Amino acid sequence: MGTDTVQERAAERRREQRGWYFYDWACSVYSTSVLTVFLGPYLTSVAKAAADADGFVRPLGVPLRAGSFFAYCVSAAVILSICVMPLAGAAADRTGRKKPLLALAAYLGAAATAGMFFLDGDRYLLGGLLLIVANASLTVSMMLYNSYLPQIAPPEERDAVSSKGWAFGYGAGALVLVANLVLYTAHDSFGVSESTAVRICLASAGVWWGVFTLIPLRRLRDRRTAGSHPDDAGPAPRGWRHLAATVRDMRRQPLTLAFLLAYLVYNDGIQTVISQASVYGSEELGLDQSTLIVAVLLVQLLAVAGALGMGWLARTYGAKRTILGSLVAWTVTLGAGYFLPAGAPGWFFVLAAGIGLVLGGSQALSRSLFSHLVPPDKEAEYFAAYEMSDRGMSWLGPLLFGLTYQLTGSYRDAIISLVAFFVLGFVLLARVPVRQAVRDAGNPVPARI
């Protein structure tokens, strides 16, 4: 192979990697502005406006405490995504056409998010429906997006590429949050009410998501693999047969399954903290929306440094050890959160700083570590299982959080219950021999992992 050909392929790979980073840039604004900051407290307030004298709403006749409605909707979105992801992953690997599926999921989610502009009054059911559609669409799109990683980065580059992707996402989240903070705090100057300002912030995340998705769709390319069949999109029953085949194949990779189990547990805790932190801050600690925005902005800024810094640590100590260290930090941080005094934003900012430093790195390194455990040509199907462990199976945390609050009426009890996810996840991950897992998957073992 000539030098020019090698250089051209390297340049094309870097171009594709830069395009890949921009999907994190596009969709992370939803996770930050919508899911983490605005929608939890706002949808909870809308549900409370529709609640009866006892504080319950009754969708389909089922009595739910209004304060738990948001958490239950997050769980419902996860269950929906569990049903859709295996079909999308199987179709992507069988046809080799990831981009059309990525575009469909991304723009369905972006449209649902933009539709949140119409969430006002007591329309809590509309808010719940849009949340479920947007969350499920994000999960499916991230599964397809993540499955590109083994194709666009050789083993020695994956920790760095994955970390840069997360850093791009947190950078976008910080940038948009600054604009949100200006609009929300100065809404009177812009001639809009506080409620309208929140709805504009929600909808703008959908517009941002849709616009910047154009970049990865232009730069990423579909690849035909040995197992792909361009005309084999297949109906849903065929998709389920592919899923069954994938499950049978994964049974021959017990160490990959062991990693997924560990990831399922500790990431459930991470995702629940992300989605419920603003509710905890507003309802339990009595913090206003401006304080929550500043806290999440602090998380975004430090998460960029944390993702890049933990990527550097992984090159020195290996991804597994670095992730284990982050789980210890998560446990300490969450335990400290239980004791935060109400009405003290300074301590809440300290907690946010602790979360930011470990958030991006623990997620980025988990993604890159898993990419080494995927057998060649099965990226989308295996990353469907990964997303089921990431967002897809992260319904236990929100459900536990919601149930704990419903039973005790205390968000402090709800937040401390999540420590179990990080402790158990640490124990399970520590038992996984990752070098052997990489070899069993048929992949080269990096020098540090």
C-alpha cells in the first residue's frame, strides 16, 4: 500500500471522526437543557396544576403522585426504546444502512422536542408523550451513532475519539445553557413570561438537534460488511429473529455479557442522577431555576475537562482502572448530596463540580472499552445491547427514585438509594478480565486497557 494511499485513508478517517463528533454536539443539548434542567421541574409543575386535591394525577385512571410523573415517564420511554432498539440494530447490520435509520431517529426526536413549545397549562399528558417519544428516539439514535466507533477509529485511538465526542457534547450543552440562562433570567426584558421562556428553551433544543444532525449525516458513510444484505430490511418479526440470533451469539461471549451487566448497574445510577438532579434541587433543596441552570452549566464545563482528563488517565492506567476510580468518586459525591442543606446554592455547586469531573469520562471510557469487546461486523447489534444497558435498561433507577419518593415523600431518601448502583457496579466490573474479553471477541488487545 502506497504512502499516499495510507495518508488519504488517514485523512478520510479524521474527517469522518470530526463528523461523528458533531452528533454528540447536536443531541447532547436535549440531554442537558431538556432532560437535566428544564423539563423535570416544568413538567412536574404542569402535572401539579392538573392534580387533584390529594396531589395525584390519573392518566388512564391510574393514580400517580404528580411529583413522580416525570420519573415514570422516563421509565416508560426506556421500555419503549427496549422494544425498538433491537429491531433498528439488526436492520442496520443486515442492510449496512445506518445513516437512514440514524436520520429517522434523530429527526423524530428533534420534532418531539420542538413540540414541547406547546406544553403549557395542565397539559401534562402531552408533555409525557413528547418526553417518551424524544427520549426513545435519542436512545435509538445513540445506539446507531455509537456503533460507528469501531469503524472510524482503530483500537489505539478509541479512548481518545470517544472522549472527544463526549467533550463536544458537553461543550454544546454549556454553550446553549448560557443562552438559556440569559433568556430565562431576563425574560421580562425579552417581553415573554417565565413559562414561555422555559418553553422556548425546550423547543430550541429540538431545533439545534435537527440542524446540527446534518453534519454527521453528510460525513459518516455506510459500509457494506460480510454479513450485510442491502435488501434485507425485513419486517418486525424478522428483526426479532435477528435479535434472538444476536442473543445466542452473545452467549458465546460471556465476558462481554459480564461487562454489560456491570455497565447496566452503574450506568443506571448515572442516568438517574442526570435525569432527577434538577428535581432534587428544586423540590427538596428549594433552589430556583436560575441556580439549577448555573449548576448544570458548571457540570457541562467541568465535564469537558473531565472527559479529556480521564481519557489521558486511561492512556496511563487503562480504561478499566479509570472507570473503577470514577465509580468511587460517584459514590462519595452522591453520599454527600444526601446531606446538602436546603437553600444553600454554594454547596449544590460543589456537588455539581464533583459530578462534572467524573460524568463525561466514565461514560466515554465505558463506550470505548465496550467497542473492544464487539466481534467484527456486529457493531450495531451489539451496541443495541449496549444502549439497552445505557439508556435502554436505565428504568430501574428512575422507577426506584419515583417509588421511594411516593412511599416516603422524601427526595433525600430517593437520592441516597442510588448509591447501591455504583457500589454493585464497581464489584461487578472489577471481576471482568477485560484483556481476555477482548481476545475472546477476536480483536487485538491494546497496550493499555
